[in-house]
Amino acid sequence: MLDLKRQYQPIHQELHEALGRVLETQQFILGAPAAAFEQEAASQLGVAHAIGCSSGTDALWLMMAAAKIGPGAAVVTTPFSFFASVSSILRAGATALLADIDPATFNLAPSAVEQVLASEKGKNVKAVLPVHLYGQTAEFFSDFGSKHGVAVLEDAAQAWGAESAGVKAGGLGLAGAFSFYPTKNLSAAGDAGMVATNSDELAERARMLRQHGMRRRYYHDEMGWNTRLDGFQGAVLSVKLKYIDGWNQARRTVAERYHTLFRNAALAESGIYPAHGVILPHEVPGTRHVWHQYVIRTQRRDALRAFLTERKIGSEIYYPVPLHLQEALEHLGYKQGDFPEAERAAAEVLALPIFPEIREDEQETVVNAIAEFLS
């Protein structure tokens, strides 16, 4: 699925030197390495503030806490995402409400969100949390907040560099949360995350909350948390930030090559749902996909994955169980059938190997194996 050694080799000297400077300065928690990355990241995203923290999950919580989302508030999000999209809402003390997805993009469907807002449950909604899944922005949310009187908080964990109408993820709403988990398109050498925002107030609160609620040392204004960015991770991310645009463009090239290989093999089907072949992912007009994942739909997904595994070809299912059917979230009160698009996607999606350095012959091996299975 991913070979980080290929990314590491060309930049290993820069990374070693950056880590050496952290050792020399002893700035292991926040400090100059983290501050430099925050400044560079904000500039690249076109936002006023970037606040580094210890993980993408903490970034989601930190963003909501800084936006004063807590007890008595409800947040609408998708059932088709990683667990943290919902768990962070609950950790903030708010109520999580779910809405179904668009079957073509797998992102939160605007009509489904509006149905929740119009319902009895919707009266306490203070925010919508769209997830920019697989590297493509949830394209309709740029004016959603002002239209409906709610905050738009972006889960941009998979979408560094993705754009909608020329605005990058992280700047489309009140704030955005990023993950730099090692498998992400912009990755740390461990766990790290970040909140992006144009709001001075939210940024100031986020910086305070990430350090136990302190604005000055040992004076605690609120109940915060320890979720600071390590100096080592700031240093690694600063190096990689110089290359991410090129890596994202390489991902786009890889995605186009997959498109061509599938079409040339007569495996690509039209429409939204698969019949005998595969449904290819696509880029919504007006957006810029960064292809964090290349995800196809196919009816016999589990059998196909087993077939690929036998041939030592990586694949992954993001995500096999929708959040409303997770045992830990039974208390939300949802049941099988409540979100049919998310449930169907969970049974049909399969992520194929994609990273900037993947070779054309490796992609051909993947597509040839899928053609063999489908034949």
C-alpha cells in the first residue's frame, strides 16, 4: 500500500540535519522547530494561523474545544469515516448527529445534512464536521455555515493541499484539523496534528487549550489538555513541507495512470454502483483532489481483496463498518439501514496502492490482477 523508504531516501540528509538541530537546541516540545513549521504551514495553506498538536485526533478535539463546542451542542458529521471524526465530538462533550453520504464522492451529502438540521434533533446543532475523505474536499461547505447559521469545522486529516474553488482545505470553514500520521500524504515520523484557522480568537484559544489551559505558565484559565507538537515532528514536517506540492502532483499522475489502465482493460463501469466491473473514483469539477487514497467500488470486494492478498498485492478497506454500527457508538441510537449509502459503500470500497513513487509496472500488476479476478 505504501513504501515510505522511497520517500525517505532522497531527503534523508535534510531530515538528519533537521533532527540534529533539535538535539543541539534541546527544544523537544514546541519551541522554534514547531513554530517554524506552523508559520510555513499557515503560509502554504493560505490561512492566518496554524497550531500544531500531538495527533490528528487531538486536532479534531482541539478545534472543537477552541470553537466552544461542548455540552448542549450538537455536531453533524458522516458515518463513513475514521472513528475519530465522531469520538472527538463526544470527547468535547457535544452530541454527535450523523447524515448519509454522497455515493459518488463518499463525502457528506448536503441534502442529508439539511434534513438533520430541519429535524427536531437539529435545533441544537452548532457545527457541521465534513470529512474531506480520501483527499477530496466536501465541496459544498464553503457557504454552508453562513446559510444555516452553524460553524463549519473541517476534518481535513486526509487532505493536505486539496482545494475547492481555489481555496485549500483548512481554510474553507471556521477551522480545519489535519493529521500527520505516517501514512498521510504529508506525514510526520510518528503522531502529529494541526489546527488551521483564520480566526484570531479560535487560534488563541487553541494555543491555550493545548497546554493545559495555560496562557502563562502555571496559571490555568480553563480545563485544557496536554496536546503539544514535538520539536522532532515539527522539524520533520518542515522538511517535507518543501516537497508536498510535488508529491501531491505525483499522486495525481498516479491516479490518472490508474484511470487509463482500468479503462484500457475495459474494467471501468459508468454510473455510481458497480455491476460486473469497478467504479473508478473521480475528481469533482472545481476541486483539486490530492489522491490520499485511490478507492474503487466493486461488488465482490472481500473476495477480490483476498485474491490480491494471495498475490502479495496490498489493499485496504476504508472503512468496513460505518460508525453508526460500531459497538462503541451504540448509544447514539442508530441502527442498520439508517444510512444506506454509507452501508453500501462500506461493503464495496477497496483502496489500492498509491504513493508518489509507485512505478507504472507496479500499477500494471495491480490492474492485471484485478482483471484476472473479474474474468
